[in-house]
Amino acid sequence: MTTAADIMHAGAQWIPATETLDRAAELMRRLDVGVLPVSDANERLCGIVTDRDIVIKCVAKGMDPSQMTCGDLCEGTPRWIDAGADVSEVLGEMESHRIKRLPVIKDKKLVGMISEADLAQHLSEEELAGFVERVYAKH
């Protein structure tokens, strides 16, 4: 059985909800990523911030990213998957919520992220095509 831990990109890093968006952008640049899981004071997942969020929800609205926090952008219930979950559960979670990146949690701690690139390395071409169609199809 292939698990989330088998396909994830290990070494994902939290950013605290209290951290400013300019700091988030700097961390994204340093890590060469476009998304960061956001943690609360107890290092529990409370959201996700993307580079697109920073641009669309802050900069494009004339807000100051040095004054706005990651927590300000977190909306709704963050999606995640347990490290021991089967790859079919990973696909189900990503497809049903139409998300392209999924934090992987083990013992309540962030252990990695799963992205489309990770899926591409572990799925057949048919499986990957089906995933892309279900996530990107307009409803």
C-alpha cells in the first residue's frame, strides 16, 4: 500500500499565523515554494497561505503585506491528510475539495506536503489525467 508519507515532499515548514505576509513571501522565496501551512500557537494547522493569496487578497487590494498576517488570510477549515493514509484517500481529499497541495500530518505535527508534482511521480498517466480533470474541471 502506498501511503501519503511515501509520496509527500518531506521537510515542509509551518509559518505562524501571527507572522506578516511580507515574511511569508520571503520564506516562500527562500524555500522555493508557493504555499505555506499556517500554524496556531500550539503548532496545529489553522490554514494555508499561498503566493496567490498574498497578491490577490493583500497587494492587489492596496493592503500592506508588512501589516497583514498569515492568519488574516486563513479562511475555512484547512484540509490535511494523515501520513499513513492510502494514496486513494489522498486523491479523494484533493479531488473532493479541488485542492492542489495537501499538508501531511503525523502525530499532530507537520511532516510534509503533497503537490501535483509529487502525484506525478507516483501515479500512472491515466490516474494523473483523471486527477487533473477532476480538480481543474469547471463545475
